[in-house]
Amino acid sequence: MSRFQGEADYQHGRPECIGVLMVNLGTPDGPDTKSVRRYLAEFLSDPRVIETPKLIWQLVLHGVILRTRPKRSAAAYQSVWTEEGSPLLFISQRQAAALQKSMDAHVTTPVKVALAMRYGNPSIAAGLAELRDAGARRIVVLPMYPQYSATTTASVFDAVVDELKTWRWIPELRFINHYQDDPGYIAALVAQIRASFAAFGQPDKLMFSFHGIPKQYFMAGDPYHCEAHQTARLVVDALGLEDDAWALTFQSRVGPREWLKPYTDHTLKDWGKQGIKRVQVVCPGFSTDCLETIEEIGEENREYFLEAGGEDYRYIPALNDTPEHIEALTRLIERHLGGWLDALPDDANRNASQARAIEMGAVK
């Protein structure tokens, strides 16, 4: 039997649309140890995330990490879980719904937005199938990572291609690698920060905290470090901040290896000891609030700063489904649709194609 998935519902003259696959990182199905273990097993088995020889790493992963870490991680997930479920999932769902509404308002060509997660559910395979079932023969893939890294953006590319390897009829594909300097994205960040300053006053220090990667990956040519700095500099310039009023740091490191520096937690402890009293933290690399922003930045690192002598600590929420963010994503996608918006066959051409196919013996 062929390994390729067929188009069982294919019909000549079927209406087509453009597909947008919005891909976020992912989340466990529940905050329990079993669900977290399953999620971590998938996440930490990705060779883009862990660049260690597979055999050695699998022994470590299944022999040590998956025996100890899921229980601790489950406790952290329980602290952020809500009645709606995982924040990353339900906020991503709101983003996808808002983007669909915005695309419908801005583009006359039919566009279908589908949500997928790189790890966990809904899967990339499910998201692509949803677009195929909607008649998408042209698909734009939008990884929700503004700054490119092989550990994130490239991993999404791998998963999309691996799934399409099983399809008989491959759609045209465009892939948004990054948007770290996109004017709409920068403007949305600036608006979010200004709103926080207006509500709580301008802090002594504004911290840009990005998710870290091992230094080894950066030295091997990953551009993430540079793109993070580019984003921060553009935002700082727009805000008119002095150099001593802000800093860029990296969070979420694990394991004994050196990661990109300076570290977020170390910096906050140092600031508290130095007499810095008021800090606000923004995480531009996270398009959606999740465990790493709500618990790690909003709670854990807050305690580090206050215990070290700080007095006022504020986490500035991710862009999530704010109107400015959805507008920026809409314009970003529109630019990547260049030429496609006028390429879909109209009703007359579809009907003529169907008629010719039927004359040649095709089934209606």
C-alpha cells in the first residue's frame, strides 16, 4: 500500500482558498505528570532543540530526565492552568480567531486560518489537514516566533515538511522565517510598553527578557541573539530610552551548559542588590503568554528581585490577541501573499474545468 495520503474528497472545480497555518510552541494536554511527561518526551526528542547524538541523548532523556522533571514541571503548569485550560492554548485560539476575522475584513480572496502546535495538540498534521479539507492549495506557514532560531522556527519547518512528505498532492508553500524588525510588530510592542508605563509609571529599568539558547548554537551560526538585540534596539529607539534605562537578558536556561548571557535571574538579583527599586519586564520573543512568562517571569523572577532589595516589579504581558498585534500579523501575512490573492480560479473557470473533466469521464 502506498504511504501517500490521497485526496479522497477531491472534486474537479472545487472552490479553493489560501491557507494560513499559525504555529505556536505547544503545551501539555493537562497539568498532570503523565501529560507533562508525554509533552516533554516529544519536545526534548527534537534534534533541533537538543543537538546531542541521538543514542546518548535518548539514554539520558528516558533514563533520567523523564523520570524526574515531569513532576516538577507539572506543579509549575498547575500554577498557571485556568478553567479555560492552558494559557498558551486558549490565548493562541483567540489569536487565530481574531486573525481569521481580520483577514476576512482585509482580503477579498477566501483565507482559512488554522492553529497548530509544534508539540502537543492540535498537531501540525491536524492543522494542515484542516487547511486541505477547506480547499487550501496555497499555504503560508506563520511560526509565532518573531526572532528566528533553529530551535524554534526551523523545527516548525521540519515538522511541516515531514507531514507533507506523506501527501500525494503537495500545496504551494510559503514560510515566514522571522519578523523581528517588522514595523507593525515593533509598534505593537511599543504600544504595550507605553501602556504599562502609563499605568504604573516609568521604571528605573526596563528589561527585555528573551528565551535563551545554548551559547554553542549561537557560535555555530544561529542568528537568534542578533535578532533579539535588533528588536530591543528598535523598541528602545521608538521609546526614546537612554542606554542606562534598559537591558537585554536571556531566561529559561536548563542544564550545565553555558547559555546566552546575561541571564535574566542573575541580572534581577544584581539590580536589587544595587539599589534599583522599580523594574518592568517585557518578553518580546513570546507572542503568547505561557508558562515561561506567567510563572517564570511573572512569579519566580519577581521573587528574586524583591528578595534582593527591589520594591516594585511588573511583568508587561505578551502581545497576545491585542488589536495592534493582530493588525501587525495581518499586514505581515498580506505581504507574504504577494501574487496569490489574484491567483485563485473564479467561479466561471472552476465550473468550466469541472464540465471538461466530466466530459472526459471524471466522477462528479
